Amino acid sequence: MKTLFDKIWDAHVVQNVPDGPTQLYIDRLFLHEVTSPQAFDTLRDKGVGVFRPDHIYAMPDHNTPSDQQEYINDPVGRKQVETLKKNCEEFGIKHFDMGTKDNGIIHVVGPEKALSLPGMTIVCGDSHTSTHGAVGALAMGIGTSEVAQVLASQCILQQKPKTMRINIEGELGPGVTAKDVALYIMAKLTTGGATGHAVEYAGSAIRSMSMEGRLTLSNLSIEMGSRAGIIAPDEITFEYLKGKEYAPTGKAWDEAVEKWKTLRTDDGAVFDKEVTFMAEDIKPRITYGTNPGAGIAIDEAIPALESVPEAERTGFLSQLEYMQFKPGECLEGKPVDYCFLGACTNGRIEDFRAFASIVKGKKKADNVVAWLVPGSWSVRQQIQAEGIDRILEDAGFELRLPSCSACLAMNPDKVPAGKLCISTSNRNFVGRQGPGARTVLASPLVVAAAAVTGKITDPRKIM
């Protein structure tokens, strides 16, 4: 009896090094402009080439502007994007250039093109590679030296993680999204609660989630220390992948689906750790601190100081000082300066549908700067095809160009020091969205509610 993780891992073992790591075969390597230049330099230094370039796909995303994509003003960002293109040309790697129809955030493009498939091992020099586990793949972020390993050999040396299953049972209530589920789990387990483990998400609430929701949940696995976040593929997965550009076709599709149906944890398989939460206990959520686990339900107050263990109080107060919040304070009704919809966490079509459902027939608050940034050109085209862009425009919003945008301060979309941004991105670290910027993480529904009211608002009150 095996877990889903064990099935995929064992199928990719090349050899087990005695008293050492496992040599693991990698099906797909994704590259972006930030972590790949040094890896290519390593190949040149050692005089080796790329072993299987047809298994590798690359695209710029972190430095890509969202207001225009003719030119990158920042010389460092421009150099990184240009270097990625040159490296791909030199080594024969497929490259989706900035501004082209195939470009976008790599963790959005991979699943939407079916470059990420069930049963695969997938790596990228980016911590949020766990996103691709939503299709039933083993997907992990790796370091630059490991990127070089995969380029040269299509293999990687890895210590096998422990296994963990997180069950979410029941039915999610109105206004509660996959983002809220992830923020709830992190608050309960802490940001180190899954360290050293590969997590499988299971339970009736997970099985009823759309693929977009599953991608959001898997995306945030790294934020609680997990090496990977996997969801067993099912009919929802197959329907999502069928007909996509790189999906198998004809007889090969039928054969693939039959194989993918075996990718599930066997009855009776034992995990190193297992926890269960009830869906009805989860409400729309927001963060108050400087890590994704420092969060509360939107109608709750920040914990009082006396409720925080004494050993954690210094860190707790430090987070609140940076965020300009106080213990016991309620955040609902607090004015916001910036609203960001996007990132590899919530930059998919379902997220824009959710945002539009809130703002339709309303107007953007005057005090708010809003950045609405699709995760790919494909998502942007779908937004336009469904008329969502017109809903947004009528409400006073501008649809921007695909980019990582305000998820991190590596492109022009930086939040000014001291300003409060409510964001659908994945991290609220100190300075993540710009030096001195303050970030509250939330779902697209919560961000939309803030965008039209100008303050942190429970979306259930205006849905």
C-alpha cells in the first residue's frame, strides 16, 4: 500500500545513493529569468550541454512590466530577461518570450498548456513550483545548483521527504475560497507545520474544488514548509487538461487517463502525519502579520497579547509594529491604499470571475490604487472573450498585462513605503511588495470588496 507521493517518487528513482540522497528522474524543468543564469554558466564552466532540451520550457515573468511590455527600464531586470532568451537560443530550449501569446507566469502557463501532467516530476528554481502538484504531479522548487543538475542530466539528487495528508471535509460556505482554505491551514499548522513533508490534500471539500482552486491551494504549500503539495487527479483534472495544447490526443489520451486513474493513495496507506479540518469552520480570511500564517477570519480580531505564548510575544509585537496594527484590533473597516489581484496564486480566470462578481455595478473607491494583472496572455484573452474586461472598466478598473506584478518588488508595480496593500499574492514578508510596504493577504473576493469600499470588508456583506 502506497501513498500517491510514494507512487510518483518510486516510479522516478534512478538509483538510491547508500547513506545519501536519491537520484530522481525529472520529467519537466521550468525556467524563468531570475534563477537560471548561474545554472547555464555552470554548464559552460564544466563544458557540458543540456541533456534533454525538449523536456524544458522557459519564460520571463518576475521582471515583466504589467503596464507595457515593449521595454524593461530597470537594467538588472532587462539583463536577466535578455540573458534567459540568449541561453535558451544557445542550448535549444523552448522559450516563451515576453509579450507573446504563450507568455505569462510560469506556474500559470504550465498547467493551462498541459505542460504539467499527472504523474510527472516537475521542478523549477522557484519556491512556488508546488502549484503544479494540483494536477497530480510531484512538483518542487529547487536551487540554482540543482537547476544545473537537471539541465545537464535530467536528474536531481534529493532526500526523500516524509508524507503528510491534510483532509478538508464538508462543504465550504458562501464567500469562502481555496485561498481562505490555505490561509486557514497555515494559521492552524503555522508556517513550519509541514516542514520536511510532501503534503497530499484530500477530503470532500478538496474533491469538489475546481482546478483553479486546487492550483491556488497547492501554490501555497511551500508557505507552511512543505516540499510539495499534491492532489490526486480525477475527472475534474482530466476535464481541465483535455484538449489543451500539450495534452496527449486520441488513443494516447485514453491510455494516459487510464494510467492517471491509478494515481491515488491506496486504502490503508499510512502517512507520517495526518490532520483533518472541517470546511464549515473556515471563513473568509485576512493576514495581519508578516508571514502567511499570521492570519484571522475577517470578522475576528488580532490576538490579544496575553493569548500569545510568552516566547512568541517579541516576534508577534515586531510584526504588528511593522504592519502598524495593535493586539486585539479588528481589521475589518480599516482603509486600504492598494488592491492587487493576480500572481501565480490568484491570477487565473476563475479569480477574475470572482472579482468581477463583486465589483459589477459598483465603482472603484477613490482612495484605492488597483492593479488587476492576469497570470498569462491566455487568461487575459479569456477575460476579454467573457466580457469581464468591460465589467471591470465600467467599475473604474484597468486590466493590465500578464506579469508577476506586485507579488514581489522586482518590476515597476511596487507599493510605496507605509502604504497598505490587500493582495491575492502568496507572501506578506517585510518589503515583499516594496521597501516598507505593508501587505494583507486575502482572496479575490475579499480584495474586490476592499477595492469598491476602500476598506477591508467582509465580501459576504456585499455579495
